[in-house]
Amino acid sequence: MNPSTLLIVLLGLMAFAYHFGRKRAISAAGGVARLNTLHSLPAYYGLYAALWAGIPALLLMGLWVGFQNEILITIVKSELPPEILDGMSSGQIGLIVNDIKNLASGTIVSGVVTPEMQAAADRYTQLDQIARWAMWLAVLAVAVAGMGYAWAKTKPTMRARNRVETIFMVILVIFSSIAILTTLGIILSVLFESLLFFKSVSPLEFFFGTLWSPQTALRADQVGASGAFGAVPLFTGTLMVSAIAMLVAVPIGLMSAIYLSEYAPRRVRSYAKPTLEVLAGVPTVVYGFFAALTVAPVIRELGISLGLDVASESALAAGLVMGIMIIPFVSSLSEDVINAVPQAMRDGSYALGATQSETIRRVIIPAALPGIVGGILLAVSRAIGETMIVVMAAGLAANLTANPLDSVTTVTVQIVTLLTGDQEFDSPKTMAAFALGLTLFVVTLTLNVIALQIVRKYREQYE
């Protein structure tokens, strides 16, 4: 009696409702020859019946699955002997409840199985079976009731098309609202934790401090863990790695886009573009391995041969590999924008005597510039948010330096470091990750807004 099986049955009922709703509409019109008496096409009447059979039942099923476990656990806890839960913390009670659920499912428990726990597990299994049967009956009853309601409303004068389109519009609005509310929830959660952090640490220290050592003391007499939350080394490290990456990605990506769209034969383009875009599908951890095991040692050996002091983990290694990773973003977006330039502009330039290179430099690139700049800014956002390559190739040291041969760290790396392992979410050390996340969000949002503004400002000049 799994919910997945019920979902399949429910989809079958919707198909059944669609078929017979359509037939009922044809029958109400007096046959196929009199379909012109219907307000809408028969398919809309079938869709109307299918939606009434499926949507209320799916909503009930979702609510049932979401709340069933909590309700069963509450009932089982209320039936436990009072002496078992007396004096226990919420964590200990949660452990007992987890053991009861594991015992009911036949998996390993953390402690000794007492008769009371065995009885609670048996009771939980019994209630779970009852709840599953009740869910089947309730969902199917709602589906049949919805189907009957739709059939009762099916008449030639019913505006089935309008009602179906209204239902679909409501569904689209709901799903759009879910996406918007999810984004809003993420922003508010990060903002709330960031405000708690700024109550303990001054914003001036965070945004302008030059020492990053987020170690808070566990005891009042502890030495060496006073905590320093100056994020300037993180910002400079992020900007340095991103700048190196863009110095690699922008020229190579843009030149590749120009060659593939303007110079390359069709056969070469059909092979070269998919091959180039394969780079976008490589996991970032693989790029991290490549940077740590291949690029970083080569840079170090080359630097030593030139008499330079190169760290084993450097911003240059991370930036170079990150730039290789971002090349497909710049190349693909730029090529699409260049191909979107009307052919009439090329023909007009050639008609005036311009060569192909002059046409590219003076006509195509200026016309495609808004899209190219927008794609580059999106690539910058991608570079700022990268984590794995920097962790494996640039290190974790928060050094305030302008030397790309030194080890640096970035904002995203520190967020991962601060939230790794068991953490107390009421300490400035942990809440600093939310402040860094909020800063990163504002920066990337600003870059995206700038990209959109550039595209909107200059697009009209060439339309």
C-alpha cells in the first residue's frame, strides 16, 4: 500500500475520467454530428473531469503523507508509560522515538529493546497500516466524488474551456509563487542569521577588518581564541581568483565564439562546439583534482626554476583551472548572441566594401556587445560562487595579499569550513557563514542586475 502505487492508481482514474468526461460531453450534445452545440471542444470537458478527479485527491494525499508520521508518533508517545519519558530531554526522547521506528521497520536500534519499546513498535506498525488503508480509501473517495461532480456539471452550455484554462492558470500561479516564496525564504533566513551575527560583531570590523580568525573561546579563561572576523582577506582572495579565471575564460571563450560563428566551416562547428561544451559537464571536484595534482605542481616547479617563492597551493593555480571551467559559459553565450545578429547587417557591411574581419570588429561585435557583456557578468557570478577548485588548489589560509603565487581563500570556501561538522548555531563563528552568504548573494545579485541593465540599454540600438 505504498503512496507511489496510489499515485499510479490516481493517474489511471484521471485518465478514466478524461475518457468518459469527453464521451459524456459528446452524448450530452446529441452525438458527434451535433458537436457544434457544445460551448467547447469535447477534450476540454474530459480535462475538466480529469482535473476534478485528480487535483483534490492529490492535495489530500500530499497532506496525508506529510502529516501522517507526526500524528502516529504523537499517538505512540502518548501511550508510552510516563516513567519512561520522565526527566528526559528532547534529544533523548527523539532517540527513543527513532528506536521505536527502527524497531518497527526491522532495522538496528541504538539501545536495549525493552518490552515497552516492543509494544510501542507494534502499536506504531498497527497504526501505520490503518493510516495507509485510510489514506487509500479517503483519496479514492475524493477522486470519485470529484469525478462525479464534474460529470454532473457537464452540459452543452458549460464553458469547459474557460474553466480548464482558469484551473491551469491557478496552478501556474501557485508554482510560480512557490519559486518566489522559496527565494524569499532563503533571503530572510540568511538575513535573520546575519543580523544576529552583526549584533555580536561590528559591521565595520567585518567589512573593513584585515584579520580573519573566526575562533571563539569556549571558556572565559581560554587563550588564543578571541576571534577576529575581518573579511577583507576573503574578499580580496575571491576577487583575485575570479579575476585570474576571467582573464583566462574571456579571451579564449570570446575568440572561440567568433571563430565558431564566423570562420569555422559547418562540419568543424558541428564537432568543435559540443566538444568545447563538454567542459561544462565536468564535475568541479574533477577540476579540483586537476588543479591540485597537475597545475599547482607545474606552477610551483616553474616558479622555483625562475627563483620565485611559490606556495604549494596558490591563487594562480585555482584561477587558471577555474578559467578553463568557465570557458564554455562565455563561449556558448557569446556564440548564441553573435549568431543572433541579423544577416542583413553582415550583408550591408560587405556591400560597402568591408572585409570579414572589419565586419566582425565594427558591426557584429558592437551589435552583440550587450549580450556578450551580460554573458561575461554571469560567468563572473559563476566564478565568485565556485568552491571545490579553490578548496583543493588555493587552500584555506586567509592571507591578505596581492601576490597570485600565495595561498588564499575565498568567501565560499570559508562558508563551507564554518558549517562543516557539528556546530552551535548561536555562536559568532557559525553565524559568520550567514553574513558571508548574504554578502555573496548581494554581490552576485548586483552583477546580474548590471548584466540585465546593460542588455536592456544597448539592445534597442540594434533592433
